[in-house]
Amino acid sequence: ENVLTQSPAIMSASPGEKVTMTCRASSSVSSSYLHWYQQKSGASPKLWIYSTSNLASGVPARFSGSGSGTSYSLTINNVEAEDAATYYCQQYSGYPWTFGGGTKLEIK
Amino acid sequence: EVKVLESGGGLVQPGGSLKLSCAASGFDFSRYWMSWVRQAPGKGLEWIGEINPDSSTINYMPSLKDKFIISRDNAKNTLYLQMSKVRSEDTALYYCARGVLRYYYAMDYWGQGTSVTVSS
């Protein structure tokens, strides 16, 4: 099983800041099969970024994703209050699909 | 509008069984992979398993393979999760989600979840 470790577990940012969260895999992942989801408190997860760097429909352009191999990241430029949520990475490199533990983003 | 709606959750005794359903609408259900994902209270997401459009391929989280069975009825646009031998650690919100081939099976639509509580 390919274990995904997200860091930090919790982060705080002020509106307008740039934030970056990482997702590290215990073994290499094809960038095509590394996805990110956003989950706000009390809501279902939403697909946010697919295949490392492709924004899902409706996702603001201030979000971006990058990475390869075992290291991936999600970056938010000019973070806004509405970005407060937990972000999960997900990978497939052979079954099972696994999710990272999540990074909770708090807005000051 | 694409919708997936889970149902069937509730209180179940340890060792018992429960069958969850996920009703899909707004898309051609018979052409999509579908997954079950769960989330224990205050915890992260855990993939349970998935089923391909014609039910010929079903993949599971290895630790759950002997307890859970995923199936679907394309005529009814419904996905199922049969849970058995449940334990307290199976207490969670259970989501169904649609996997999209062109997105490398990323899950683009999720239901609101159905809650399962395992307790005596």
C-alpha cells in the first residue's frame, strides 16, 4: 500500500498570503493518478485538482498543483476566507487507492 | 444535474450486517466506475472499493475485502455496499462517488453520505 503523508496537518494563513501544502508518497506515483479534494466542515469532499495540476470545474485560478514521483504540492496564491477547508490528496499506483491524512487550512 | 444520494445507514450491532444504497441520476450510470469512501468521525477519508460499469471488476481495500461487498444494478441506477461482521471501527459516514476515466478515475461527484453507527 502506498502511504500518503500530508504536511502540515494544520496550517493558518491570512487573506492574501501564499500557502503551500505537500503530499508525499511512500513510493512513486504517476502524476496522472494524483488528485486533490477539498472538504469544508460538514460537507462532502469535492474534486479540486486532478492529475497533479488540472483544476476541476469551478476551482479558482489562484489554486495550482505540481509535483512528480513521490512529492506533490498544492499552492494557493492570495488565499481567501472561502478557502478554509481540509485538503486531501489521493493516489493510485496499484490498488488500493489511498488518501493522505489531510491538511486543514485555517484563515486568520 | 448529476446527483448521487446515499441511504440505508443507521445503528447496527457489532457483528451485524447492513446494506447501503446509492441512487444516481443525471448521468449515464451504466458507463461510470463508482466507488465507496468512508470517513470516521473527525478522521480522514478511507477508500473502501470500486466497481466498473458492467460489474466485471470490483476492487477493495484489502483490509475490508472479507467484510464488504460492492455491487450495482444499472437498470436501477443504484450502487450498493453490503456490510457484514461490522465492528465499532466501521462507524463512519459512507460516501459514494463517481469515478471519471478521462480524469484518471478522480471522483468528481460525491453524495452527502449516509451515517453508520456500530454499537450495542
